[in-house]
Amino acid sequence: AQSVTQPDIHITVSEGASLELRCNYSYGATPYLFWYVQSPGQGLQLLLKYFSGDTLVQGIKGFEAEFKRSQSSFNLRKPSVHWSDAAEYFCAVGEISMEYGNKLVFGAGTILRVKS
Amino acid sequence: NAGVTQTPKFRVLKTGQSMTLLCAQDMNHEYMYWYRQDPGMGLRLIHYSVGEGTTAKGEVPDGYNVSRLKKQNFLLGLESAAPSQTSVYFCASSYSLRGGNEQFFGPGTRLTVL
């Protein structure tokens, strides 16, 4: 079965510092990969997605992620973090099955704290 | 467009009570999903629907029922609430079953069962 691992439950970075959130997945075929962000009390917003082509994908709010098949990873990066980036970040893999349709398998999430 | 909306935003139930959560989307999406979010577990699929009048079980369907009488609405019911159903519930919708297709999420319903 597909699975997604986000090794870091919490990460704290200083405002203006760079950020990398880790995501590893287990999937038999070419994966469809997503990063979502959830601000406190809000729903999930898509930051970026990968399903083919260039392995470095750009998203909203200055985020990017790199797909590395050899490492089964899809890490999220941002060169300079802003205080408004404090939120919980979820990595997900899209699974297509006759049983579940278009199902997203989520990691447990990483909570980002930004200190000034 | 409002996107995906959920009603109510918060609810407190006593064990054994019933309730219905309403999800509505105005994007004419075929596919709709109910997830629950628990700390440290990400989101898990409860039920989903591939079109009006159809529903199917997800990973954690026990204790829940759903209905999709209209394309734009997807209802999640708890017939006899249990404390284990304390969670945040998210509805999502998508226009395609294709793997790269984005799911759009509602703001969530925070349910507490005492």
C-alpha cells in the first residue's frame, strides 16, 4: 500500500532563513505528488504538485519542490521564510484505484514555526 | 465562487446523538470526498462519491453514512456518535479521477463527542 512519511513533526526556523521540509513516499508506479498547507483553523490549500516532466516544480507563495525518484523523495523548499508561512504542511501521494477513485494518501504533517 | 463550503464549523455532541455534516461545492465537480483529520495521522478517507447518486467506502467508513442526492452536495452522517469520532472533518471535491488532478478542500468541521 502507498504511504507517505514526513519525518519532522515540528520545525522552527527564523524569519528570512531557508526552509526544507522532507517527504518520502512509497509507491509502485510513477507517483502523483502534492504539497498542501493548512493555516490554523483553515482548510487545506494546494501549494504545488508533480505528476510528470521537470522534476523541480514551482508553486505558490515562493515554494518549490524537487522530485527525486532514486530517493523516493519530494522535499519542499523555500529560500526565505516569512512569518506568514507558519502553518502545517502536508505531503500527499495521489493513488488511483477502482476501489477508492482518486484518493490522496497523506503524511502526518509537519508543523512549521517561524521565529522573529 | 465559494468553492467548497461545510456546515457547521463546530459541533459538540453527546455519545449516542446523531448529526449530519453538509458539504457543498459550486465548481460542478463530479467527485467528492470526506476525510477526517486526527493529530499525527494526516487525513484519512472516510467515504467518497464518483457522481450524483453514488457513494463508496474509503479507509475508515465504520460509524458513518453518506448520501449524494444532488451533484453539488455530499452529506456525512453519524447515526450514534462515539468519542472516537471526535475529529476535524474535511470535505473535498475534484473534477477528474486522474491522478494529477487537484482536490479542493473545505474549511473543515470540528466535532467533539463527549
